[in-house]
Amino acid sequence: MPFDRIRYETDETGVATLTLNRPEKRNALDGQTVAELREALAAERGDELRVVVIRGAGPDFCAGADLAELERMAGDGDPMRNLSDARALGDLFIEMRRHPLPIVAVVHGNAIAGGAGLATACDLVLARDDAVFGYPEVHLGFVPAMVMALLRRSASEKVAFELVARGERISAAEAERLGLVNRVFAPDTFEEEVREYVGGLAARSASAVGLIKRLLYGMDGLSFEEAIARGAEVNVLARLTGDAQEGVRRFLKRSR
């Protein structure tokens, strides 16, 4: 697919990689980038694909929103146009959460403001140990409003409040400690360990991983009893899949 703001690649293991490709702008998110990410994600539904990776070209993952574009839009004084722009980013986050495949952020350099939000919107985050995360919008008198819906699901309320109210940058190790990052890898082994991690995820049962993602996020707002009931329904769906039936057969054959 032809894109201007992102690079799109797939490999033989079933991994689709979407690379933000505005290194001269530190991969800042403008309206076109958001639209291209949404288009690429909407296309990634084939049976041959197992995992989606989002990463950045150049020295940074993503330095946040394109402030020049935000200034132009705010300056025209049209609230509906600004609302449409904000909703486009919000819709991207929703579509990532609803996407049937696991989405993995591979973060190096700076993941700041909207860039940190994009990483937070992914299901899993792998970071190089010199990566930097932060939600510094408060220093501009701005609010990472939509990102907070994601952030408070990844960290405690007090941690989420501190991160956005103080707007301080944190290391990859600190982000891992706070629950915002799954794994941190050293720079000299980063690419190799990312390939191994993502490849291992792609090798898992696609039907099981898809059901896990759907169930986990579907539990938002449910009572304990409702969550157990939803789990029972997914249990039945899982046991009827070809992957589960083949897995049980293999296990029973080995144990005999």
C-alpha cells in the first residue's frame, strides 16, 4: 500500500511492521499520519498475519503531535474542525484496542506526549533501555486528554495523575516499573531481542491470542460476576477452535 507518512512491511512470520516515517519531524503525529495508521490497521485482517508492530524511523519513536499543525488549527477558531481532528486520534486508539491482532510498540529514543500515548495504546511495549517516555503537555498548558483513558488502565490512578500533572520525562526502566512497558532491552541486543519476542508471539495460537485480547478489554466496566460469565463464553469459543482441539490432541498424545 502506498503511504507518505509511514512504511508498511510484512515478513514470512506473519508480522506486519508499520514504521512512522517522518524522521525529520521526529515522527510527529499529524492528521495524515493518523489517517495512514488507521488505513494500514484496517487492512491488516488477513489470516496470514499474526502481529502488528509500530515503530519509528530515525532517532526517535515519536515526539508527539505536530505542534505546527495544532497551532494552525487552533488559530482558525473552528471548534468543529478541531473536534474532528481530536476524534480522529481518539478513533485510532479505539481501533487499536478493537483490532483482532496484538499490536506491539517497539520504542527507541523519545516517546513523548502523543508518542507516549501511541505506545500506551498498543497492547505490548518493548523499549530500548535508553528510551525516554513522558506526557509533558501540561508544560504547554495542554492536556493529554484521550491518552488518559489509556494511561489509567496501564498504571494506578495516582501514578497516572502524577505523570500528566507534573509532565516529567521518565526512563524506560522507570516506565517498566510503573507498568507502562513490558520489556526493556539493551541497545546492542535490542533488534535481536525484539525479533525473538515478536516472533515468539507470532508463533502462538492466533485464535487464542485474539480471544485473549477481546476478552481482556471486554471486561472493562463489568462486575466480577459478569466477567466470569463472559469468560465462560470465551472458554467455549476457545475449546471449539481448531488450534485448541489440535493442542489438546498433541498434549494427550505426549502424556500417554
